[in-house]
Amino acid sequence: MIQSKKEIKTNNSSNWKFITMMVICVIVWAFAFPFIKIGLNDLSFTNLTIMRFFVVCVVFGVILLLQPKRFSKLHKKDILPIFMLGFLGVMVYHLGLNYGEQYISPGAASLIIATIPVLVVISAFIFLKEKITPKKLFGVILALGGVVIISILGTPDESIEINYMYGALAVVIAAIVGAYYTIAGKKLLERYSALSLTVYAILLSSITLIPFLFLSPSIIDQVATMSMYSWFAVIFLGIFSTVIGYTLWYVGLEIKSASDVGVYLYAVPVLSTIISYFLIDEKITMFFVLGGILVIIGLALVNMNNRQKID
């Protein structure tokens, strides 16, 4: 069927809007990793998580109150599953990521987190009995091999090697629960929009952060002495990286397929590493570069397979 000039113009406009949204999403997510590092200068990893989600909950709470019709109705039977989804896939994820970035670089953390699609494929193979093609299996092996290299050999400072490995392990755990969030959320997405599920999961699971308020170091003492840079980092992480980033991501998923949207994720660790190099003088080793290349090639192979299947 031949398209009219008006239809072609409309499609081009929609494509540019989609590309613009994805570029903004990639940028705010790439900045998140170095800003976590900056926030950790004044806050413990638990207090940084609390402050970030305090901002997120305020914003989401206001939106929920002012525009309730935008959200799917929350059913009582789904409260516990959504709570667990948010607890593991959001709170444990961010606690693990923040803990890990105390010891590893933002670039290394972003590359490990980028393997979530690979972990989803592995989980689907184990629990859902989905088949893995040779090309996809090769991609999985390459990506995981890259993570091992980054986790064991990626640090430029031998004196912090043990803490570095603990930090890398914490981020690997974050990636695993991030994969769980993707798989466990599939059934719930049959009854809820992606944005509704995200908002409900965050608001419900944020309750689990309350006990951390009474742990040492005191959040009040740390917040009282926070620098301007840490305040900016917390606000950016809450509003831009979480609220705006996730919203644009889900709007993108409504316009294009998951494979079309997923391609943009490859740019996150690359851009995050470049930003960290200039923003916080992140050191980059040859092993880090090697591991990063393996991760990105592995992700490309896994996604290429999924793209062909969808098309």
C-alpha cells in the first residue's frame, strides 16, 4: 500500500518523537551511575536509597492524587505480589547498586546492570523452559564472560581488590533481582499498565526502607551536612533518572516493540563511562574495556535474536 505524503510526514514525526524520548531516557540513565557515586560522598548507601525514593514517592504520590484516571485500578489480591515485586525488583535492586558503587566505578556498575536482558534469557530458560538458540547462547556466554572480567580484573587499584569484588557482587545481585522484576511483572502487566505497575510497586515497597531510618549513620545528620552536589545528585536521581526515565521508557514501549526500545540500552554503559571519566575522573583499564566490549557484543547477539523472532 502506497502511503500519502501526510501519512509519511506523520510517521516521520512519530519516529523523531520516539528517538528524542529514547535519547533523553539514555542520557538521564547514563548520568545516574556517576551521580550515585557523587551522592555516596555524603550519604551512606542506605540513606541515598531513602532520599532518592522519598523524592520519587512525593512526585508519584502527587501525580496519583491529581490524575488518578491515568492509573489502572489496584486490586486487593495483587497488593502482596506487587509489594514483593517492588521490594525485590526496586528496593533490593537499588540497595545493591548503591552498596556496590561504594567500591566499583559507575562505568563498571552500568555494564553489569546492562546484562539484565541476558539474565532474563537465562531465567526464562531455567524456569519457563524457553529454548536458547546457539546464537543467543553465544551472546549469553560473551556477556557473562565480560562481567567476570570486569568484576575480577576491572579495578585499577590492587589495594581495594577484595572490596571491589564485593561491590561487583552486590551489583550482580542487583542485576539478578532486576531480571526477576522483568519476569515476575509479566503476568501483572496483563491487568495493569506498565506505568501503573511501576508506581504501585515503588509506593508499596518503599515502606521497607523505614527500618533503615533508625540505623547508624543517622540520615538526619548526613542530610544536614550534604553538599550542593549531593543534593543535586539526589534530586536528579529521583526526578530525572527514576520518574522521567521510567515514564519515557514505558511510553516508548507503547510505541515500539521491546527489541526496538532495547537497542538504546547499549548506549547507557558507554555514555555513563564517558560521563564518569570527565565528571569524576573515573579510571579505565584495558581489562575494563575488554569486559565492556564482550558485554555489549553479547547483548547485541541476544537482542538480534529476539528482534528476528519478533519481526
